[in-house]
Amino acid sequence: MIRLRVIVGLALVIIFPLGLLLAFISLIDIIYTGYINQAFLIFGLLYSVVGYVVYKYMLLSGRVEPGLLESLIAFSLTWLLIPVLFSIPLLVALKIPIVDAVFEAISGFTGTGLTVLIGLDNMKPSILIWRAIMQWIGELGLIVFATVLMPFIWRFSHVLYSLERPVRITLSLRRSAIRIFQLYLLITLIGIVACVFTGMSILDAVVHTMTAIATGGMSNYDANYQRIFEYAPLSIYPITVLMFLGGVNFSVLSYIVSGEFKRAWLNEEFRAYLYLTLTSILTPLILLLPRFNWSMRDALIYGSFNTLSGFTTTGFSIGVISELPVDVRILITIFMFIGSMSFSTVGGIKVVRLLVLIKAVKSYVVNIISGGVIQPLVKLGNSVLEEREVSNNLLLIVLHFISVLTGAFLIKTFMLGVDMVNVLFETTSAASAVGLSTGITSPQAPVGVKLVLIALMYLGRLEYIPLLTLIGVIIYRKHPVLAK
């Protein structure tokens, strides 16, 4: 039996710390304008009260172990309910259409970075910082965030956590979550100091560091990172490092911070990530050098930086993406589709699944050539993958590809005159939680386009778990015994 109270409780309890944080952020405007962001304060307090009531109810209810299907539903609902609830303060504060408010909140919490807002340069600091915080929290993982701040949740979230960041956890859930949170916070603080040191203002440094390490890419300027680069060009160095680190597996990142570089190098996915990072830098450099009169600087800035930003699914951009040559836009699209490492803050299919795909194809080809005599095992590092694990990885790649393609054709029906390369770029950016845009995403975009992109951001960030959950619910209703 699916218990609705357990599902709703798990989804709603997280608004307690988020509500308090929103209320606190409302006070930042006092420093800059002398006024409080009333919408943020009122809704922040309201959500914190509701969340606290649910929190106390869950405590008084005793230990409730959610089943697998309940966890799947709660997980899917959380990622939908939280952005919808926190779109309301944005709606009231900015006086924008409800679709735009939901779009912005979904884009924020999923760490995508696509935006339908304009006039960011003159927007209230509280709104700009909240957009960055949505990405920072969203990419850290709502479940991890709540586990650290609300100790009782660890009782219920072991299944949710494994879905949120699929990895074999050697420590206890709470210790693992705290370790990730500390690491994330440490890099963020160091990043802010480094960005300020290279010439960025404190507000710009906070916003861009949080969205860089979260590989979210939301900027507080309409021109995105380009505006920062114009007045603080040296900031490109810490920003690039933060983008790279944001794409690294949390476990490997822990080794790097601890100085255990040999252990990091032994990780097969990390080695592949390094090779692909170099490829994402060198390939556009080679393609653009002749077109920029052999200017190494321009080719690196407009080609390599944007491509690396796409590969790490960060979404910071310099220049106008739609004006890049077609081959470079296609290259960035491919890298956005891949994404960086698993168990990190990125979207896309992840490097590990690309490795599995290559190894599976190699095994299949060798098997055919040898007439079935030789059937190489699919190994990742020292681990032999089961057929089920290989199939699951390949299924997600197929689902991601179908989603990007379907989204592109749907958008094309709403915007007939748009170039198909740009459409595929945009849907890949949304589904892979990147945020780079060719200009399709805008306040003037048809509602249908915004809804398609919202669906892609939601499903892509959750790696299609909601879709699989829906199938599970249907099967459960037809065959209840299978859900036990």
C-alpha cells in the first residue's frame, strides 16, 4: 500500500530550512536599498512554519520506513513541489507570469541556469543571491541538504539519497552527507576569496562562485559571465577551476582536496574526465584559430571556455552562442549531452555511462567477430558490471537521447523559423542541466516552448526517475505483489 502521508511528509519537510533561508535572504536588501524584500520574508516565514509542523508530525509519528516505490514518488514529488512553492515568492517579487516564475525556480533548483528574466543588472540583490542559492542547494542535493540540517531525516532518506547521488556509500548516510556539505562549503568559500582577489565585487563573487561550483551558471547580469570578464578578466582563472571541480566526483574531489592525487588518478572515470576536458579545450581552439586570425586569446575565450562550460554543464558564457560557427555549436552540444562525472553536480549522461557504452559496444563487437567464442566482461576499474547494470546505464542514455530529440521537435512546432541546430542545442542544454542558450529561451518564447524546457530540466536532472516511477506505479496497480 502506498502511504500518501509518508510521501507528502518527506516532500514537505524540506521547506523548513529552505523557508528560514529565504526569510534570511530577504534581509540582504537592507544593506543595498534600505528595504526588506517583503515577499521573500513573508513566504519564507510561512514555509518555515509549515515545514516545522510537518517536521514535528514526522517525529511524533515515530520511525517510518518508506518503501522503494514510496521513496521514488517522494523523490520525484520533492523536486517538483519545492520549485513550484518557491516560484511564488519570485512571482510576487518580480510580478512576472506564473510560467516564467516556475521556469526560473525549476531552472534554479535543477542547476540548469536557463533564464527567462531580463534586467538582471538592476535587480534586487536578495533575488540575485536567492537564484544562486537555489542552484547551490539544488546541485548539492535537496536530500543531502536536509539530511545535514535536520538530523531525523537520515532515518527516512537512505533510499532517496542513493537515488539522488547513486554511489556506494562506505560511511553512514549522515556522515557522508556532512562530509559532502563541508567539502562543498570549503570550495565555495575559497572560490569567493579567489574571485574577489582577481577583481570581482563581493556580490558578483558570491553569486558566480556559488553557481560555478554548483555548475549552475546563473549570473546576475543579462550578458552572463561576459559582463564579469569585461571588468575583471583575471577572474576567468578561478571560475574555470571552479567549473572543472564542479564536474568532479565528490569522492575524487575529496582525494584532491586532501592531496591524495594518486588515489584520484586511479579512478577510471576521473582519467576519462581529464582526457575529455583537454579535448573540450583543444578541439574548439583548433576549429576557431583560423577564423579569429590566429588569435589564441580569442579562440580560447570564445571557443574553449564556452565548450568547457558546456561539458561541465555550468552554463557560463562569453559572447553570443548563436553567433558561433555551426561546427562549434554542434561540438558543444555533444559535450553537453555527455556531461562530466557521476556523483557530482553535473547533468548529462555522465562520463561513467559513456565508458560503459564504449566497453559494452567493444564487448558486443568482439563477441560477434569471434562467433560467440569470446565474450569480454564489461569492467569499470576493478569491478565487473552485471548485465543489469550495463542495461540500466544504456537505458538512461537512450532515454536522454529520446528526450532531447522529442523536445527539439516539439519546440520546432512552436517556432518554425528557428534553426534545428540551435533547437537541439537548447534542448540538450535543458535536459543536461547546462544553461547555455542560443537565444530560444527568453521572456518572449511561446508558453509551449517554456513548458517543454521545464519538462526537460525536471526529467533530465532527475535522470528520468519520475518517468520510471510512473511506470512503476502502473505496474504496482496491476500487480501489487511485485511492489513488495
